[in-house]
Amino acid sequence: MYDLLIRNARIFDGTGAPSIQGDLAVKDGRIAAIGSNLGSAAETVDAGGMALMPGIIDGHTHLDAQLTWDAHADPSPALGVTTVVIGNCGFTLAPCRPQDRDLTLRNLTQVEGMSLTALRAGVNWQFSTFPEYLGFLEKRGVGPNVAAFVGHSSVRTYVMGDDASQRAATDAEILQMAQLIEEAMLAGAVGFSSTTAPQHNGENGIPMPSRLADMRELEALTGVLKDVRKGVFMVTRGDATPISSLEALAAKNGRPILISGFLHNPANPGKHARGLAELAAARSRGNKLVGEVTCCPLTMDFTAESAYMFEGFPAWKPAMAARGNALRALYDDSGFRASVKEDLEKLKGLRAFNSEWDKLLVVEVAKPSNADLEGRSIADIAREQGKHPLDALLDLALSEDLKTQFTAILLNSDPVEVAKILQDPENYVTLSDAGAHITFFCDAGFGLHLLGHWVRDQKAIALEEAVRKLTSQPADLFGIQDRGRLQPGMAADLLMFDPATVGRGKNTRVHDFPADAARLITPGFGVQGVWVNGVRIVDADGKLRRERTPGSVLREFAAV
């Protein structure tokens, strides 16, 4: 007798092959059979013709901190995600010396938009080393499966302390870093992650440690992956690491490189296509460089207390260090405003925000007297007031003690161009950033958005191909051997959904993090059930079964 039998389902096996109508049986957390008339089971679910696919593998998350207090990584499982890859961009909690814990949390507050109060109240520091962190997660239990990168900034801080964000490393320090990465890889890390992106700054605008690494350091640290003959190098790329230099690393080490992120920028519309073409050329030469893309528009909710989207502009750096009255005085300073305006012109098309003030909207005002501004764009308000849009934004924010809620549509909003990105079979759809920027946006439902908006509504991609991009493609990229496909012997990570209604809803602000900190979440539509290792974790009504933690901390990866 099987443990679970799902009958009468439209089965998508994750490979891109045509779907079939049939039944799927589960025994001991594994898929036991697929077909018809499979026999009896302890639990039988009638799919009623609904779609059944492997669970979504979310390869770009920042759930490292949240998982220490929330084993389920809410809301990801209810959005169809059964495996999360954490530790992207070099931002990890481990390794971390006890004396560096608060520095690590303060940096995450800045670069990843997390609440410092929530982090201090919530992170359960029962670890220092990377192996101890994985062991802690295993002992505590996890809802979805978890694979973890070891992060460059954490390793650099562990070895160099405060100097990690100040200078290049010595040969001896690089050797120590390499030893930590080897320790992490042997303990079960999925790879090594880093960033060179200019918008990635820690507290007070100080660059995240990995941005101080030179190519000598990167070559040595990624070389560990060659030595252990496994693992993926993941990097969010800035100008300091052109694709040609990353290809040289791939050629030298023979390891895949995931590069984030290629989004359509209306102020520089050909940039993403040129970058993706460079990656394709590298692959044609035998060097596996894969671009991380997203199916979601990059939108950001914010207040002037923490305007992350401006932080890639050098002139904005003083605002990252200022707090309270000092920040208000800075915003009121004409010299500061002039410098930012100059950067906005000089760097148009090179940063997330491109002075598209018509796409920057007032969501909620703090004073009833300003209620007529809600729903209007800053461009419209600036025209009415005869001001530069930056002045209109800052003047409004100052008049409301920086409490005005804004939203900006930044990148990836052109449906024709985004469709082209998604239609390339080599591009990897990910970049949910789940666990980070939680007061700015929530893209944890990216997979449901791909299945609904881009498959059903836009007809830009076939359902079978969309399923492949969410399942077997990331499994193959990360070397996850027993997930991402519906085949006998594979782990029973399953998502059942209604193709007619699947999708994600609007962001909702809730106060359910430690210390009642706020975050944005999004509901999932059309989800009929989610199973992790054969155990149901999400019901047909979308409710998460919090009493269950059936996930595995993944430690074994193929040498892809």
C-alpha cells in the first residue's frame, strides 16, 4: 500500500515533455509510481484534472535569518515553493564570530532591507561556523528543503574583521578564506556566492566586504570549487567584474557561474540583451555562464527613511549614514539635492532607478491634508508644483516626517522585452529575493506569476516549458539530483494547481515578524496543495500546516 495516491491529475514531469493524464503514488517520501490503476493508499487525493508538477525550486533567496525563527520560510511554501536556495550574493549568517554578529545584522538591515529590531529579536545564534549553521537548521527542522551557499562577505568578515570593508586581502587572509570555503563545501554548501554590485552597501553606506575583493582573491576562492570538484559560483555582477573576467574564472575552474541579474531597463534597453548574448557566447566556448532573470517587474515600496532604490547613486551615500534629524537636514540641503540630481542624469540607464518619475507613485500619505496626492505620480505632482521631481518627493516626505509611502516601478515592466527574456531556454527564472527587502516588495510568488500571467494570460511561454524552468532547470544547475522531476525514485516534492486561476495576488503589509516588525506578503491563487518529501504542507485552501517540518537540509550535489 502506498502512503499517498494523487488520482486523475494532469501530470507535468518537469522536463518540458507534454503533460499526461494519470495518477501518482508516493511511498516513504519518494515517488513510487506514475500511471493508472496504481492500487490503494493510506491517503488518496482526487486532483479532478488539476495540474500536478514538481515543487518550485527558488534559487535566489535571502531566507538565512528568517529560517532561524520561522522554519517554514513563510510565505514561500504556500506559493508552491518546496526548495529554497539561501545565502545568495555573499550575504550569509555563517561563518560569523560572536563579536561580529551585530555588525552582520546591521549590514543586512542596510543591503537587504531587513528590520534590525526584528533581526536582533529573532535570529537564534546557535552557531558560528557554516557547518554549525547547517546542523542547527537540521536539528530545528525546516518546512521546505534548504540548500545553502557559503557567502563571500561573511567569510571575509570572519577572517578580516572590520578591515573586510576597507582593503584588499593579504595572501595569508585569502588562504584562510579558502580554507573556510572548503570547510563549508565539504559540509554540504551548494556553492560560493559573492557580489560586486555598487548598490550593495552595508551600514552607513560602507561597501559590503566582497566588493573590496580583487580578481586575485576571486580566483583563489572560486578555485576551491575546482579543488572539491563540485559547487556553483553565484555572483551579482557590477562593473568591476565584466563578463569576460567571469568567463575566465569559469574556464579556469570548470565550474558553472550563475550571474544576477539581467532585467530590461527602459533607459538602457539593449543592455540586458547584450549581457545575455555574452553569456551565450561563453557557453558556446564550453564555459557555463547562466543569467538569472525574473518574470516579475521590479517594484519597490519605500519611505524616505530608507530609500533603497537610490542607494546605487554615489551622491546618496550620506543619506545611508544619517538618521533622524540629521537625515531630515540632509534631505533639506540644496547641495545634497544638487549632487543627487547630477547623479540621476549621469547614471541614467545604469542603475535600478532611471528618473522615470511617472512610475514613482504616492501610495499612502501620513497627513489627511495630503490625501489628494495618493495614487498620483511624482512627475505629475512636480509639474503641478513647478519643481524638479526629486524636490517634490523630498518636500512631501519632509512635510510628513518621512512617513509617506511610495512605490516605484523600476525595471522589467515592458511585456514584449520580458517575454523575449523568458523565452530563451537557457535563461534561469528566479530572483524572488524571498526573505529580503521585505518592506519594499514580495516576489516569493514569482513561480505562480510565471504560470499564470506569462503562460495563461500573455501566452508568451508554454506551460510545460514554464514548469521546466521552475523545476528541472534549477535542479540541474545546482546539481540537486533527486528533485525537480516527477519520476519514480525522485523525492515527492509536489505542487498541484489550477491552470485557470493560478497566480499571485497584491502585496499586503502585515506585522508578524519578531518585535512586530512589518513586512509585505502576497497570497497565492489556484494552489490546490503542496507536498514536501511526500508530506502535505499546504492545504487546498492555501493554508500552511505549520505543525509539519518535512523539509531536508540538502548537502549532496552532483558535480554539474
